[in-house]
Amino acid sequence: MARIISIDYGKRRTGIAVTDPLQIIANGLATVSTSQLYRFLVDYMSKEQVERIVIGKPMQPNGKPSENLARVQQFVAQWKKTHPDVPIDYVDERFTSVLAHRAMIDGGLHKKARQDKALVDEISATIILQSYMEGRRNSR
């Protein structure tokens, strides 16, 4: 089996998570500069087999699209042009940052560590991926 990658796309930084090859466990992979995201994915996929990409769909709490949605859609369009064989699915990412902070607190991280925005982005990507995997399991 191939891996699934998830992306928490941000203006400056992007959190990335990945499944194991059997698609059982989601783990944080990295946080990269958003300007380097495309190159990072191409490099990663040259080493690992990836079945699909899951990307957080930025929405406001009221369900309306956030200002970052246009950037996400632009990235997705660029990816689909050059890599049509690797599909991209959207997952609602509302509250993933809140959940990431909660996980950090529950995990016993000190305040200074919880202020690391790169770590928050990576954990958010992991939450997006876990949500996607749970949705797939529940639909079977």
C-alpha cells in the first residue's frame, strides 16, 4: 500500500503529516515554508509511494470560506496540472489549531513549546489526516 499525506496549508508555513504504508497511523512529518511546499512534496514522493494528498479546507467557524481558501485552491490546481495521478481530497479544517493546542496541553508540553507555531501546524496536519482516515473507516 501507499501512504497518504495531509497538508495544513498556511500563508507562511505548512504542516505536513503522513500515514504509515499500511495507512493505519498518522504521524507528523514536517513543517515547511509554504513557498517550498511543492518542491518538498515532489522530493518526498520521489522516495516514498503516495496514494493521495488530503488538504485542509480553510473555513470560518460559521461555515463560510476563509481568506486562505483561494491560495489553497490555487495550489491544488497547480498540483493537479503536473501530478494528475495523485488525487487531492479536501477535509474541513475548522478548529484543528484549537485541537492541536489541546493535544499539546494534554501531552504535557510546557507553554514555551506550545508557542511553537511550526509544531502546531504539524499537529494540525496530523489531526486533518486522522479525521480523513476515520471518515474512510466509517464509510466502509
